[in-house]
Amino acid sequence: MERMEIGLAPSLRPSIAAGAVTPKGSEMRILIADDHDLLRDTLVLYLQSEGGFETVTAPDYPTAANLVAADAFDLVLLDFSMPGMDGLTGLERIMAMEGNHRVAIISGTANREVAEQALASGAAGFLPKTLSAKSLINAVRFMAMGEQYAPLDFMRAEDEEPQHPLAELLSQREFEVLQGLTEGKSNKEIARDLDIREPTVKLHVKTLYRKIGASNRTQAAMIARDKGLF
């Protein structure tokens, strides 16, 4: 499966200020709220390249809530783990705010159970951060038009990660930490996403290096991607 590539080199990284509007002369206005700058900016570029969208970005939940209160959006995308989100509570609060906006969750850590709960509460959809660019664009358009979206392969998958030669070498937590490394996250960000202490993340990083034969973060991420783990 083609996956979203978020590991752009620093020289290629877009500069899109959080809270800035990127007009495209479209009827579809999308708010993207995520605390990871690179991922947030990459989503904007995907939608810009397609055309037909106007995007606004927010780096955290309070900023997103203020934007929704002050403006109208066809679709609001909320990162499940960003500061202030408080999981599904944040989703429900944004959904309850005045306006005709639809709200969806985007996440690289939430499992199928969270996705099912979000959909049951009336969310417009659930987007794993592993979606391909084409699938992401189609999903955003689909949800903005009033439909509910969740990828079938994600919703039908078993709760455990599919067996993979590299994954079999790692514990579940080491697997999750390695996923964070491939997404370009710092130890602090990984610790927050997984609700564990930063020293614990460092320990997992050191252990997984040994298990997969990596000497640093970049090499670990490259090995995971080259082996098709993520």
C-alpha cells in the first residue's frame, strides 16, 4: 500500500503557519488540527495539490476550538493525541459547538476500538495516518460532502498488529515506539502519545536498536520503511 510520506528532508519542508488560511477558491473549507508541524503541513500540501479545498491549520485543541467558534468549516480534522484533545472528549466538544461543521479523527496511535467509538458518537470519520495521499484526499472530500468514512482494512483488522518478520522481534511497546520514530517524532512526543515517561521511551529505543540492527533513529526508521513495516 502506498503510504503518506511525512519524512521530508528539512530543505523540502513546507512553511505553513498554524492558523493560516490557504485559499483555493473552493467550497470545501477544511480545518486540520495536529501538533506535528510536518504532518500538518504535508496534509495541507496534499489537499492543495488536488485543488478544490481551502485549508486552515491549528497546532493544538484550544486553537482549533477557537477557530471553529469563530468561523465556518465543512470538515474539521482532529489529531487524537494532540495537546488539549483529551481523546474522544475533545471530539464530542467540537461536535457540540454551534455550526454545521463535520468532525473527524486522524491518528497514528488510536486502535480500532477508538475508531468504532468515534464513529458511533457521530464523527464524520476516522483517518489512520498511514493512508495513502490519494485515499486521504478522497476521504476528506467524501466526509466534507456529508458521508461517514473509515478504511475497511483498518476496521476489519485484528487488534494485534499483523505478523511481520521485523515486528516479531519487538514487543508491542517497542513496535509503537518504532512507529513514532518513522513518523519523525521526538522521544518527548512519543512518550506523550503512548502515555509513558520519556526515560522509558529512551530505554525502548535503545532495546529496539539492538533488536533490528540500527545504530541511530534515522537508521531505525529507514530499516522499518525498507522492510515495509509501516
